[in-house]
Amino acid sequence: MMFNRIVISRNLNDLMENQSGIVIGYNKKCPLYVKEYFLYLGFNSGTRIKASCFSPLNDSRAYIVSGKKLVIRKADAQYILVSCSSN
């Protein structure tokens, strides 16, 4: 029996711990300097990303991108759009 996967588009903050997604782009409100910085870090379209862990005060999160663990503030992570598969 085959199941259809539903692809959900959301921002990076919506990923739960240990959940993976694929970067699909950036929010239209994303400042250019923030977008350029994320591209420099490796947040390119099509890149797989995994939410690793949360900070104690829940103001930033660690993500694994291309084998690197990066910490991003929630205020900045809202600009990155990701697609997630739900079973």
C-alpha cells in the first residue's frame, strides 16, 4: 500500500527537535544583509537542514547544515523557509 506524503512549507522556527527539512527560499521581508549571511553559511535552496537542539531560554536553536552545527537566533530563523514531509 502506498502513502502520499504531504509537503508542508513553513519557516525554520517551526521545525521540532530532530526534525529535518529542505531550504526552499527566504521570506520576502528578509533584509538583504541577512539573506547574504545565510547564503554564506550554506542555507542555499535545496540544502537539507535538521533542528538539533534548543537553547535554555528558547531564544536560539542549533541546526545541522551540510555537516556543520550552526546556532541561529529565532528572530533571524523566521526568514528561512523550509519544506517538511509529514507521513
